Amino acid sequence: WEEVPARANSWIKDIRTHRIWTEIFDGKALLEDRLERIPKPCQFDLQKNCETVANILKEKHLEEGTIAIEMDYCCYNAMSFFKEALPKATFVDSSRLIWDVSAVKTPQEVEIIRKATQMAQDGVLALTKEPLLGCTVGEIRIRYQMAVLKMAAADPGCGYQDTKLTMSIGGDFAPKAGAAPYRAASGDSIFVDPGVMLKGYMSDIGRTFVVGKPSELQERIYATLRLGVDAMFNALRPGIKCSELFQIGQETIRNAGTGLHAYTRGHLGHAIGIA
């Protein structure tokens, strides 16, 4: 099912397949009656798939070796089958190792993420070019998606896969379903959480803007938050911890003398993780 795109996109040359519920076969072999009838499985056989992996390890003389598995993504049953198939092997957790390796991005990966972020940003800016007064969440989401699709269509080689947008309108910050009936009123804050996926990498940013003219309170909060963001950018350098940047941003906002002395955030910036 995934073999052809895997071979086309992965640097890994040794690719093995296993059975899933979808039957994959050669059409010519079917018409020439060279296929055997098999019972239709309702789902893949996890134990047989684990045995397939175990046989590959035996082929490489690793059946008594130390096998590192990303335990964060391995279910209990799979581990039981692995231990049964490889009773002399030692299994260790490689989650932290994979985490550390994944944290270092190649220039190619960085460029994909940069482009995905720019597309999300441009998609949000496209929203501000038309009046949003009276629009629902669903209508605004469609405008964003159309803007991103237009960019992807203009650059077929960008590797576009998907787009996402969660958002809220007004004082209730919780993300709204696309079918929410509320329509944006003058003075409402609109928060959007958009992203674009290119070649398996998802960008994720946050933007807030106001329908119509902002109030004095909205302008004051924006100006204060901007002070914090500017302070973080000025402190940004190779080797600085994200936690240090967070504290710089939060303390700048708290100490700005604009009434936000008790301001506390869950995050400043918008991390996407390392996967």
C-alpha cells in the first residue's frame, strides 16, 4: 500500500512490506490465474507483522543483540510478540535517542518548515484583505483554505499535503467547530491557529486580529505583548534555551507598567515539536 511512495521518498534502500487489510496484488497475475485464493482478514495480523520484523533481525544476525525500540510508539501486545519471537534479545527504549536526533534539522528540512510557515502566514494575511464582519468560523476557514490552495497550485513542487485551521471569535477563546453559527461582530477579536503541511512537515502559527477598529484595551494589550516579543527576538541567539526566552518575554510584559503585572502564559511563540 505504501511501498511505491516509500521507495520514491525515503533514503532507506532496504524496504520490506507486510500485509494489511487491503489486498495488494499484480493485476496480470490475477488475470492469468497465478494467484492463490486467501481468506479475507478483517484487519492485519499484528503478531505476524512482528514476526516479519524478527525474521529480518535474525537475517542480520541480531537475534541475540540489543534491540532499541521507540517505546513511546510501541504497544504492549507488539512488545510481547517481539519478546516471544526473539527470546534472547535485549530490548531497550530508544525514545530519547530518537528525540535528540530528530531535534537536529537538516538545511532541507529547515527550508520545508520555513516555506510551510510562510504559506500559513500568507494564508492568514489573505483573510485581512476582505471584510470579516458577519462571517462565521466556517466561512473564514474556507477563505484561508482557498488562499493556501491557490499558493500550492502556483507551486506544484512544494509538496503540499494538507492545511489546518482552528479558530475562535469573540471573548470565548475555545476553538469553534466549522458549523458554529456565531457571526463576527465589530470589535471582536479573531484568533486563528493555522498550519500547512508540506512533505510531511506541519507548520503551526498563531495570529489574532480585530474586526473593525480596536478598542483602547485591545491596543494596549497588543502593544504590551509586542514589547515582550521584541525582547525575545533581541535575546535570540544560538544556544539560548527556549525557557530563557519565555522568561524574558513574560517578565517584559509583566513589568511594562500597562496593568498586566500578573500576566501568565502557557507559551510564548508557537512550537511544533520535533517530529
